[in-house]
Amino acid sequence: MNVLEIRDAYRVHGTGEAAVHALRGVTLTVAPGELVAVMGPSGSGKSTLLNLAGGLDRPSRGDVFVEGQQIGRMSRRQLAAMRRRSIGYVFQDLNLLPSLTAAENVALPLELDGVGVRKARQLAVAALGEVGLGDLAPRFPDEMSGGQQQRVAIARALIGDRRLVLADEPTGALDSQTGEAVLRLLRTRVDAGAAGVLVTHEARHAAWADRVVFLRDGVIVDTSGPLTEPEQLLEPAS
Amino acid sequence: MSIRHGLLALLERGPMYGYQLRAAFEESTGATWPLNIGQVYTTLNRLERDGLVRPLPENDGGQRPYEITESGRAELAVWFATPINRTDRPRDELAIKLALAITTPGVDVKAVVQTQRTATMRALQEYTRLKTRDDDGLDLPWRLVLDAMIFQAEAEVRWLDHCEASLVRHTRTPRTPSAAPSPAPAHSEVTS
């Protein structure tokens, strides 16, 4: 089953003359173990697409499914629970809470979801170990480098049963070596069975993905990736 | 760049014959620059003519190794010390193609740009995959060659983005009455 499925989604902000058509009929599926990069100039609809995928926004028309659940049919409460349990986010900045240690930051989503503190901390330390930061669990964000902080954010995004990770320019301010290490890690986590969507304007970073979709004016104009993808053959050209 | 300087650099390690040179060349460029043996011998002949290498007696297997001369070493030192002049590189076919696309009536320039971008992106994905796959065993020279290809492909994608943005600005000005490209290219409805 696809972890993320966006079907013919439209998103219009505003009405009448002032209406902005941010997305105009986008279809995108992401399977477990698949990393999809979205590239496009500012205003092309990248952020809107990511917000729809993350349940932070709903389509004006069309459907979004996360792990088979239709976002449009969920109550606010159900949606919040799904965001906590199924989806991990990695943003360019403002990722970690400065007053919490690395382990506390990673444990936070679990604790919010009702997992006991001790159990959550245990899982967090293990998750930090998986991203190569086991020793830094008791450190605060400002005691870590930018690259280490971003790895903590990835550990947090994928803790628990989260199988969808959404990354928005996750290498923003990092130098090229550190940025590459972050993408390598994202790639590894996706290879281990997660589904990933990476929004970036850097081709070198998008190249870590299995597929790269090019967004222009709210429409996917092209896709670069494996030439024969089953769903590409099955999906009717809309 | 020249195969010439590449071979000189390899001979600086010690005398080699044609097939060894070809193998060593391909090894040091990660086989991204395949050489045929004819190119190797032609180049060796010219290097010999210019006094930069000299042939040694044939070995038992009938192969003739070459060694670098003093002038060869000097030439090599100059090569390493001199930055590569961009205008010495082969002319950029893609840039010329795009320039022609813009001035040729009936060509969907946006489609030309997008087709190229997708192809370059795919190459970039493949290079990146090579890098992931050989992560542990990757030696530094090969990694650097791979990175060079990655950065060049990235630059091409950025340049294509820039071209597209310029095209959009250009077509928005009302000054282009004839042969205005249709705003909805046929490929625009392809979904993933």
C-alpha cells in the first residue's frame, strides 16, 4: 500500500478575482522505501503540496490518503492524532526546542501521544543511536553543530511508527558535506522502509530521490526517475 | 584537457606500455572517460615527436613501454600549475542548441528546456546512486571525479532553471508578436 497518495488535488486560496490556484490537479503517490523529491521555483506550489501531504492543509478538490486514511474525512482530532503518529517533519530551521535535550526533543512526539516518559526516552536514545548520535543524547541543541541538530530532527521525525517523513529544504544552511550527510541519512531511513517527500530547490539534493517531480504553476510538468514504474503505466494520464 | 597530459601524469609514476596506460587512465577517471587503444598510441606518438616521452626496448611480451623525459616532467608541472581556461573546453552544444531553439520558428523552447532538465536530473540521480552504492570502497580520486560530474550536472540544471525564468520574463513582454510559443505545451499534463 502507498504510504502517501494524493489524487488529483486542487488547492485554491481565496475566492473570485483574488483566487490563487496553488495546485491544479496534482497526483502523487509515495510507496514505502521510496523517496520523492519535489522541485520548482517559489510560487510553484511546493509548500502547498507538502502541507497537503502532512495534513496541515486540505485540498479544495481531490483526495489525500496517508496510510490508506482519507484526510478529508477526518475530524480535527483524528487529523491531529494522525499527524502525531504517522507523519514526521523536518524543516530548514526551528526544528528543535532549545530548552530540551536531544533525547527529550526526540521523545516529545511520543510523550505527546501518551507513551510513558521512561519508555519514550528509551526509544529516543535508540533512535539517536540509529542516526549516529547516541553519545549526544543529553546535549542541548546549542551544544551541537547544525548537521547534528538536523540529524536529531530526522531521528524525531521517524520515531515510533512514523512511516512518512516530509522534509522541507532540510539542508538549508548547512555546508555541502554536512548537507550531504543529512541526505544520506534520510536516504538510509527511507531505504529501511519509510516513505519520504523532500522539497528542495537544489538539484544535487533532489538527486538522492528515486523520483524527482517538477512542479510549475501548481501542475506536475515532468518526472525524472525509473523509466518503467508500475503505477506510471497504470495511472491514466489525466 | 588533454589525454596528452593525462598520459604524462601516469608515466610520471613509472614506465608503462599502451594497454597499461589505458587501464590506468580509466581507473583514475572511474571509467567515466573511456579511451580506445588507438587514441593512446596516437597520443604516445605525438608525445614522442615532441620529446616529452621516450620509448624503451620491447619487453619479452613484445610490448614497448614508454618513459617520461625531463621536458615531459616540465610540461606536466606547467599543466598542474596552470588553471584550465574555460574557453579551451569544447563548445557547449546545449547552449548553442537553446540559442537556436529560441530563434527557430515553431520550436517549443520550454519543452526543450524541460526535456533536457529531466535528462540531466536523471544523470544526476544515477551519479548519486553510484556514490551511495560504493560508499565504503570508494577511493578518493574516483569520488572526486564523481563529485565533479555531480556538480557539473547540478550547474546545468541551475542554468536551465535560469533559462526558463528568463524565457517567462521575455514572453511576458508584449514585444514578441510572431512565433510566440503556445502557453500550454503538450507535455504539461503528465503526472507522476
